[in-house]
Amino acid sequence: MRNSQIFVVRERAEIQASFRLTTRKPWAIDTSYFAESDRPLYLLSMAVAPSRQGQRLGSRCLEAAIRVAAAWPADAIRLDAFDAPAGAGEFYRKCGFQEVGRATYRNVPLIYFELLL
């Protein structure tokens, strides 16, 4: 894969967490909300098994994503989260990402987050 990498956290044979980093802008992200960036990476499809949530596994995934992005090299990590009670907005805030805007795409409210590297 030229512009994307998938990362998984396995415990024995079971996947406990995953995320994807890509240089390609996802369709639901409007770049006008973000800071100028020459080499942004987009964090997509981050998931942590429900039984492992609240155990810092997601935070460790983000720490790994930041290390990978710095070595890529990238100058920012961008993502969107659902703007709903079950969305991960508060999680990304606690991990140091800055909210840069809110938008609705195909009737789905989103919050845009960014971390400048």
C-alpha cells in the first residue's frame, strides 16, 4: 500500500485494536477547517475492542500513530469523530488533539480534530 498503513494490536490470536494512517484525504473531511499542512496524515478506522476500552490501549495506539507520523514524515495528524454521545471526541481531546471544527456530512454530525507535529 503506497499511501496507507494499517496497524493492529493483537493479544494471542485476537485483534484488540486497530487504526489506519493514510496520506489520502477521506471523503468526509473538509480541509478548510485545518491548519496549513504540507504533509498531513489522516487517522481512520480506529477501534478498540469494548472489553479493552478504558485500559489505555487506545491512548497507546495514538502514541504509536504519532511516532509513525513523525517518522513518515508528516507534519499533522487529522481525523474526524462522530459528534454524538457514543463518539470519541472527548477521548481525542484527552489525548492532546485539538478540535478545529464541526461539520455535517450526509446527515452525520462530525467533529474534526488535528494534532500538529
